[in-house]
Amino acid sequence: MTNNGHAWTPGMCWLYCRRTGIPVIWLGPATTEGIHAPMYGCAHCVAELEHMIRQHFIARNGPRASGNPGERQGTSE
Ligand SMILES: [Zn+2]
């Protein structure tokens, strides 16, 4: 299973559950105080994060802008 060309690999979830030894996927670089690190998340937490991103998008653009297929990212099979 891949998402945006990145594969699921066993590792630690950097998001909400903090579990280890589970399939996680690279989400992107995280930056804090000038330090960069690769951020990984499990399927469950990535779904939670995607929900938050959608809420953020709706809050910024209004409900009518949600569901615009041209704006969706990270939903490829
Ligand atoms: Zn998780």
C-alpha cells in the first residue's frame, strides 16, 4: 500500500497514539526551532489528521469549497 508514492513501513507513530512497531507512512518534514525531522503516522492517526486538515480547509474556504475534487491531495490509492 502506498500513499503519494511513499510506502508503509514498520515504525513509530509520531501523531496521537505514539505506538511503535506498527505500519506508518511518511507524512512530510516536521520543523521546530530550525530542526527538521521526518514525521510518520499510522493509518488511524493519519485519518484523524486528514479530518483536521479538511476542517481547517472548510473553516478557511467555507463549506461550499469542500468536496472540490480539484483541490484534493493525498487521497490517491
Ligand atoms: Zn497513530
